[in-house]
Amino acid sequence: MRSKFLNITLLIAMVSIILLSSISCGNTFDFEGSKSQMEELGYYIIEMSPQIDNVASYYVADKEHVETVHVIQFTSSKTAKEFFEMPKDPIDYPNISIEGNVVYFGTLGGIADLLS
């Protein structure tokens, strides 16, 4: 009986570790790859000079002035989260989301293309 309990406990622990590692590994945003992907989808990429502290890279993807998405890569996940959590005007920052150290916002179609 004790051996069965130990086996079940070990099995649950191993499954938990595998699930947690797959969640953390699969949740990284490929900043450079996203630019290439957006260009392939017909977006014009505009490299922006970072005007915010702790910003590593920033670009705007625009498709015929209809679909737009801003993608900001911060130097750390902490600074990205701080920026994301600041109160913002929803008109200036529509549909804002965060993945790791990257914050992105824009039209729903632009974000859908970014995440496709």
C-alpha cells in the first residue's frame, strides 16, 4: 500500500514538472521572428527609437493604415510588467497585452496576425 502511494505521488510530481516546464518554455515571444512574420503578411515595419526607459527594441507594423500593431521589447519582464500595469488611455493603447518582456497593442486584426 505504501509503495502504491509513493508511486502515485512520484507520478503526479513528474507530470506537474513536465507541465510547468512546457508552459514556461512555450511562452517566449520571438521579437525578431515576429518582424519577419509581419512582413510576410504584408505589413510595413517601422523601427522606432525607444523613447521609454528600459526599452531594448520597438517597432510598429502597419498594413495599409487599417491594421496596426506596436511591439515593444523591454530589457526585462519586470519593466514590461510595470509598463503594462500603468494606467493608460485605451484610445492610445488599444487591446494591450504582454508576453514575457514584450508588450504589444493595436488593432484586433493586427494582434491576430502577430499571434498567428
